[in-house]
Amino acid sequence: MKPDRVISTHPSSRRFRREKDMDPVTAVGAAVGAVAAAPFVLGAAGFTSAGVAAGSYAAGMMSSAAIANGGGVAAGSVVAVLQSAGAAGLSATANAAVAGVGATVGWLASFIG
């Protein structure tokens, strides 16, 4: 850990602040955890390999999307992409995106506490 550094906010006042470096282990752990948890989170939301589970959060999303689009879910919409991921798993690109978001969350979490 770096030593305390004095930061002058006003010529007559001083305060101390600790500099904190990013913890790469936290970022990598969060990235791996996000990729590993994605299939479980999708399933818990109702995006399953058999389709959208009745009465689930996913069913509510699909219903809202269909109403907004005049009766059908648009290809490439959030609901369509999540259903595809729930049915077939995440592609390499989706895994990279989930890992990137997980690493970012881990990096931000390393500054807390």
C-alpha cells in the first residue's frame, strides 16, 4: 500500500488520503464469476433451453416486448438475445462481453472498503 499523501484543499487546511491501487485478482475473479453465473442467472430469470418459463420475469419481458411491437418480439431485441442465450448458451462474443462487465464491476468493487 502506498503511504499517506497530503492533499492541500486550502492553504490553511490539510487532509489525508490513501491512494489505492486496483486489485487485479478482484477484477479477474469477478470476470470469471460473471461468465460462470450467466447461465444460472438466465435460467433463474426464466430464459430456459425449453423456452420462456410461464409466469417468470422473462415471460413478463416477452409480453411487454410483444405488446410494444404490435404482437411479436423483434429479432435482435434484448428479449430475443436473452432467450437465445438461455436456449443455446452464450457465444464467444457474449462470453467476452459478460467477462468485460464482470471485470469492470470487480475493478469498481476493489475501490470500496
